[in-house]
Amino acid sequence: MTVIRYAVAGSAGRMGRTLIEAIAADPTAQLVAALEQSGNPLIGKDAGELIGAPCGVKITDDVDEALALADCLIDFTRPEGALLHLTACRQHQLGMVIGTTGFDAAGKAAIAAAATEIPIVFAPNMSVGVNAVFKLLDVAARILNEGYDVEVIEAHHHHKVDAPSGTALRMGEVVANALGRDLSECAVYGREGHTGARPATQIGFATVRGGDIVGDHTVLFAGIGERIEISHKSGSRMPYAQGALRAGRFMQGKSSGLFDMQDVLGLR
């Protein structure tokens, strides 16, 4: 049995702690490095203490030292930090799993450029269930290609800094591609006032932020006399962490390439 050595970025955050818990429970995984920003008061502490199970791995801000120990870096942080880690992974020729969302066009281009030299799994949502939903949406949109208005509704906790979520945007992209539309031309991200009648080709997005909602997503196909809803609701962050570990296993043995969870799950 091959054991993959993971470094986790943002280890003290909500997702970082969940990743540490998932690694501790997986016999094919080993935590070898836990990264945090310089100045974080937890630097020097045992990363395992974050989940009540000391493991001997100290939280550090030394990226180079951390990457030298690992087979793969998992990053669920923010775009600016993830891009710094991307540069370091490229220098160390180390694979990277990127679950961070909110990248602009330049950030996505940087990820694509790095993937010519290292393997990267970059996905807006690492959950196996959500990626099954992506596949279902593609099928549904091809069937419901006339007479149905499409709306994407998502809800997250009040700490989330980007809107709509990366998952919601990907859902919109999947539907738009299946319908032969360009999402950048047909998406509407808010409605207010006298908006006029809804164009048939429009794809609308509605965003909710509040409390500790982990992540709820629904795509509504609204026809005349019927509605079809395809939903996914997250009860915890563990599915994202387990998907990230699956992505880490997938990239082992690959020297380069840009992949997403559809590749990892063999859904292409």
C-alpha cells in the first residue's frame, strides 16, 4: 500500500482542520507538513492538536521546508495565498490539489501555465457528490433544452468571501455548455427594480450568506406547469476533504497536466 505524504495549506482554518482529520483517518495518507501564514499564533503547535489528536507535525510558515517533505500540497485558502503556494510547488516540482475558489482570469492562467510543469487538480468543488451533480446537470440540460428557465441558487456561511460560489458558477457553466450558450453573455447575478420580462436564454444566480451553512446548491429548471430541481446540500466539510485526498492519489505518477474532479472520477 502506497502512503501519500500531504502538506496542508491553511491548516488552522475550518477546511484545514477537516483535511487533517481526513488524513488521520485514511491509511493511505500521512500528514507531513501543516502550513499557516506568518504571525499566526498557532505556529509551532502540534497540528494534530487542532483535532484533538497530536501527531508530531508542527504548524509552520516555512513553505520550502514543508514542500520538501511532501508528495502533494492541498490548498483550500484564498487566491492570493494559493498563487504563492503554486509558485513554490512549481519550484519544487510538486503536485498540487487546489480547492480554493475566487480566482480571476490571471490567476486561472497562472494555474494553467504551472500545469505544463507539474500535475494539478483544480476544481471548484472536491465533493464526489457535487461532481455527480455536475454530470446530472449536463444530462438534464440537454433534455430540458426548450421551454425551461434556468436558475442557480446557492447558500453558504457568513464567512465566505466570494459570490456566487465557485460551485454555483461551475453549475452554470455546465448547463450553459450543454445548451450551447456562453455563460459570460447569459448570466445574471442580481435582479432589482423594474427588470422587464425574463429573457428565455438567461441563467440567473441567487446568493444567500448566513450562519454556518456549509454549502447548499440547487439548479432549477422552471417550465410551464412543472419544475425540476437538482440539489446538493453539504452537512459537513468532510466530503470536500475526502475528495481532495482522492485527487491526491489520482495525480501520483503524473509529471504534469491540469485536471479536475471529473477526470479524477472518470466522468469524462
